Amino acid sequence: MKRSVVALMVLCSCGDPSTGGATAESSASLDGGGCEEPVAWVLAADIGPLEEWLVPAGFAVRPLPLDRSAWGLRGLVVIGTDASAMPEYAEYMQAHADGLYYFVDEANVLLALRQDPEVEPVPPFLPSTHDALRGSADPSPLVVMRTDHPLLAGLVQDGEPLSWPGGAASDAFVEQAGFEVLLAGSGDGRDAALLEGAYGQGRIVLTSLPLDRPRGESTIADAFAGEFYGNLGAHSHSVCERQGTVVKPTPAPEPVPFTPGSSVLAVLPDTQVYSLRMPGVFDSQTSWIARNALELDIRYVFTLGDIVNNNSDLEWARARSALAQLDGVVPYALTAGNHDYGPSGDATSRETGLNEWFSYEELEAVPGFGGAFESGRLDNTYHLFEAAGREWIAIVLEWAPRDEAVAWANEVMEAHPERLGILVTHAYLNNDDRRYDHTDVDHAQNFNPHEYDTPGSINDGEQLWQKLVRHHRFVMTLNGHVLGDGSGYLASETDLGHTCHQMLSNFQMNSMGGGGYLRIIEILPDGRTVRVRSYSPLLDRYLMGADQQVTFELDVDGA
């Protein structure tokens, strides 16, 4: 990679420390110098590697004081790679996260390097004007979205894509709002690897790249980081002088339009927060489905469990009211999750308000309802319908399905061998794109059904695969439950030789308990192509991450 000579530039420390929120005990020595005396305040497990890059770029490097807000400091704050895994990081953010964007507002710069999406999906220090979601993605080679940006000086040659010299990146910002995307996995800005946002007089810079590796690990990586930090010094100086480049926020990529003649399945992941305290969001989801049922040819609606949070009458009444908008419009199937069972939703029993607030007799009479494992109970049911010229069967299983329920599901599938199957249950695929497997000691099993005190036999995802899914014409599985980034995808070949596409979706960790996002599964008129989208009727916005926009081909015989 061609190197360019980067002058040592200096960073801003503008304004009067007595204003803008500086504390009484602040001093020029503690808070940093002026624009000509740059200070980089670092929050990292090891400051050494960052110091190797920042000092040659003209910065004095100091630890970020953790006992006070950054508001009143001057210069640059750098959050090192995986700092979010540090206990003191969590304590600092809980106490002082808002002080970071107040710091930015005073013509300063905040740089946050790569964090594990499982540990920190969303940066906690962002102001309400900005949003960014980390997720699993591979944005390499990197597409340069703005070749003239000062942070990319010396890194861009003839507009060619960049290859991250440290190896293929395994994650990116799969959603953003208010930022300009500078490096991304595609030309429309999805899977962003470097973003800049303007807030007040300063800048917030986010990257999914670990740009603080020690010197000497890679000549190419050294050149990349050296250019970047030199550019950061020059750019930060311009920001300090109120002469920074104008930030032009990158709009969200346009979703693929619906294909005329397609059939749609709508999926409602964990609605527990809506039922608990935001019933209007739940209503916005079901009313959108009802309004678009005819135009989009919505054939069936599936909940993914945790319909409510505490298994209380008030929550069930709210859920019943929201889903009542679908009555007589679109058939729907109810999936029970751990929060739908037991006292206060603790899943220590298999008692649930589901069968009290939803009438078995009424839903049994809906076209498509095939039957239930236990007459009079909606915990385990199956459903028959047509979509895109194909005949389908959906098996809906309870939280932590008992062996008896799994045996029943096998019998139902054996009685309908000609239909394409969909398994719907609450806990199956984990957010690492692996099935839950309580015997797997090498991978995280947080919230595996076997961790709960639910009575009776229990089956997790791997057990359901081995006992049920792999033996039949299942082409999809759908589940919620899992936190982290709340998304996952796995394609596995069944014993019959076709592919089963297994998908996790859960949005409850996002703002407003999920922001009203639901899953839309579009089956194209060819009966083979399937497009999966994540959409919020409340926000009228699609999520564009790799796990949120999935397209695959069914390879079953006759499809």
C-alpha cells in the first residue's frame, strides 16, 4: 500500500473550561491543552498499543479519568478494541455515558474502535440524534464511500476497494442513522466499517476495525494504522478550529420491492415488552398486518413466544386486544415462550394465561388450524395452508418442548409427507448461528432451555434437530428468545437431502422494546425463492443487516 507523508497535526482544546460543564476541580493540566497541545484520553485494557500510534500522530496520551464525566475534558477520547468487556467500562458508561457526547459537542472528537457485537450491540454513548447497531457481517473488501474524506487520505488509490490488512472483518455496523458511512461492505453503505457523525461542534467516529494492534504484527497493517491515526490528527485539528469537513449522513439502503404474485408469512418475535408497557407498539404491528393482508397476500401470522413478560392478566389482555385485529382477517398461530409460563413468567411451571385469554374453540374453527397435541390447549398445534402454489404445514411447539410433544410432531409430519414444513418454537437457534446444544461446552449456551426449572422433559435446538427436523420436509425453522444481536441464520441439510433454513429473530433489546420490528417472509411466485425482511410499521423502516435481509432458494423436490 502506498504511503504518504503525514504531518504531525494537533488536536483541539477549544473553549473556556469554566463553561460547557467543566467541574470546579478541573484544571488545564487535567483537562488537556489547547488546539496546539493535543491530548488523547484512552479507555482500554492496555494503553500501550494505542500510545504507539497516537504519540507519532502528535498526541499526549493519558488514561481517561473514570471517576468523572468526560464533559470538560479537551481533545480526543479513544475507546480501545473490546474495552466494552471491561467491568469498569460498564460502570463508567452507566454513570457518564451522556458526558461523552457533551464532550463531543465542544469541538472534540470521540473514536470508538471495534467492540464485540455480543457484548455491546449498540454504543451506549450515542446521542438521540444518532443510532448504530453492530452485527455479524463481512465487509471485506471495503468499499470507499467518500474518497475525498480526510480520514481516508493516503489509504485510497484510484478509488479501488480496500482490503482490511488485518484479515477479513467478522462484524460491522449493520444499521445506522445520522452517520456518514465512509467504508462499507457495499456501495449503498450496508455493513459499515467506518462511520462519522457530527454532534454539536464535534465528531463521533465509529469503526468495526481493531485499529490498535501493536506495531510490528503486520507491515501492511502498520501502514494502514499509521495513515489512519495521522489523518485523525489532522482531521481533529480541523474540527477543533471549526473547519471540519461537512458530514453528509448516509441514508438507509433501499429494500428490495415486493414481487407481484408472491405470498407472505408475517412473524411477530418476542412481544413481551409491548404487552408489559407499550401495547400501542403491539397494536401497530397487527394493524399493519391486517391493513396489508390482501395487498401482500399474507397467508399466516406466527408469534415466536414470550407473548407477554410476567404471565399476568393485564399483559394477556393487551396481547389479546392486539391480536384481535387479525381475527377474521389472517389466521395466526400462537407460540408460548418461557415468559408465558409460571408465576411472574419464571417458567417454573407449565401454567400459562395463553389458554385462558385465547379461545381454543374459536381458533380451532379458523381455516388452516389442523389440530393440537392436547385438546383444548394451544401450546402445541399444527397448521395447514397454501402459499405461492405450494402446500405447507407449520408445527408450533411449546417452550422447552417435552418428549411427548416432539413425538406428536413427528406423527403429524409423517401424516403430511407431501407438505413443506416450518417449525416454530421459542428457543432453537442461538445468536452465534448454532443450534442451542446443552452438551456443547465450547460455545455459549446462555438461556438454553435446560438452564430453567421448567418441569418435565426438555428439548433444546440440537435435540429438536436430531429428533424431529432432520427426518422430515422441514424447510424452515423460526424462533426468538435469544438476546445479543437477536439474529441468526443457519442452513443445514436434512436426511432427505434438502436444506432447512433456520432463523432467529428477536428485537426486544432495541429501543421501545423492539421498535415494532417484525419479520416478513416473502415466498415468490416461483415457489422456490424466499426473501426475508425485518420491518417496523411503527418506524416505517427496514433493517438491512446480513441476518435481517436473507434470500434463499428452496431445494425440495418439485419446488
